[in-house]
Amino acid sequence: MVFANPTYLYLLLLLIPVIGWYIWKLRHSQASIRVSAAQAFDKAPTTYKVYLRHFPFILRVLAIAILIIVLARPQSTDSWQNSSTEGIDIMMAVDISSSMLAQDLKPNRLEAAKDVAASFINGRPNDNIGLVLFARESFTQCPLTTDHTVLLNLFKDIRSGLLEDGTAIGLGLANAVSRIKDSEAKSKVIILLTDGSNNAGEIAPVTAAEIAKSFGIRVYTIGVGTNGEAPYPFQTPFGIKYQNIKVDIDEGTLKEIAATTGGQYFRATDNKSLKQIYAEIDQMEKTKISVHEYSKKQEEYKNWALLVFGLLLLELLLRNTVLRNIP
């Protein structure tokens, strides 16, 4: 047991004059009565009230002492321990082009990707995870972090239209590489999710894959979209209309990116298969690391405060009932 404010414990010395004052007051405030003889009282029984007459004062002193301990904020002792856990560094590169609004996945490709990625993040509490978004351009939504609450909140803000429309796979991958390349983790992974073909950006996807390989980064690529055609929402003067558009995923390039970096290519044609893909990646990417774990201090004052309340309540009840003094 340690105290956050140990100097408050010096207040316990104030109990000494409080006890002294009580003894002095007790000696000088006893009522007296003159009688001719006291023999008649010799055989009078001594009741329990005589033995407990100082008990309310003892309760009050204990309550004051414990209150001082509460002010000193007792805390549980810190501890260190070595443990083995699993953790890697992961950058997620997500396509947010307008084609991600197609509804072959429910409610659409982008929302399905966000939901499954959020579940994946929740299942990796020990990992550094970051997020890169890309369309015609690319930007970092969140750098590598272990604060997954912040990351998940940023995930909620993802929507199509944040960037100019297009699909710059190479640029998105290169941006993700730049964010993870300096990581000291033994295992560095990029999960790249797209539903189209590279049609923008100054960096070719294969070139970005070679850069990733040079830094020892594995890239898992995911092509999102059903086979054939998918319903896509179009805004018209009469509201939103749906029209089937051809699903065009450059699987050859995505497979080449994965093969170059030692990763793997996956095809997600519906919500279920997308979940299975992330579950498979989750199982493949497990790395044991040694952690010097530090346990945080725990505040212990609450139980002491409850004890103070209990002692004061007991004293109040006794002083005003069975141990009540009549002036």
C-alpha cells in the first residue's frame, strides 16, 4: 500500500491533543451529589453502558483517522512482470472512390469494409494499426497507434467523396509504405482493399509493391465486388435510381502485389466472404513478442471512505439512543 499524498498523514498527530482534551474534559465535567453514606450503592450492578460510555468517542477518533488516510489517497502497489503477447504493425489502405458505393455488399462496399475492419481492429488489442485512404489521391487518416478508440472514431468519419474520384492503388500503397517503413516491429503488414483498377496517380502499383518488399513489408490485397454486375446508386432529378454496372477489379495487379511482397490476394464477393478474409489474415499474422508489463496504480480510498461513513453513522446512533447522556 502506498499513498499519493503521504504528507496528509502528519495530520494524524492532531489526534493526540484531541484525545488529551477528551480526557481533561471527562475529569472536569463529572456531575457530583453529596450523600451521607455510599454503602447502599456498593452492591449495585454495573451495566454495559458503563463499559461502553467511551465507545462513541473511540468511533469518532477512528473516523477522523481514517478520513485522514482517505485524504492521503491510498493506492495499490505498482508491479512489473514479463509476459509474452502477440503484436505486429498494420497499415490499412482503403479505397474510398465512388464505386465503393455499389451495393453488392450490404449496405454498400464501403460501409461493409468499415464494419469488418472495425471488428478486425477490436480483435487486435496489442497491435499498432494505422489507416490510409485513397481515391485519385491519398492521405493518412490515422498514423500507427495503439489507441484503437481514436482509430475507430476516425473510421466512422470515412465516406466516399473526401477525395477527388479515381483509383490510385499505387499511390495509396506507397503512402501506406511510407507510414510503416520506419517501424521497428519484426512484422510489418499492409492490408490494401479496393474494388477497381488503377487509373490515377504517379506511382504504378507494382512499383509500390517493390518498395514495400525492400522494407520487408507484406501486403495482403483484397478485391471487393461480386462477379458480373452490381447495383450502383445514381442521383437523378427524380431521386436516387439504381443501375447495374460491371464489376472491374484488376485481380492480376492485386495478385502481383501480394506475390511480390510475400502476402496473399483475396476476393470478397459478399459480406460473409469479407469477414472470412479478415479472419484468415488475423490467424496468419500472429507474432509472439516479449513485453515488460507495468501495472497501473489503483485507487483504494473508496472502501476507506465507506468505513468512515459507517463509523460516523454508528457513533450517531449510539450517542442518541442507548448511550445517550442526560445533562
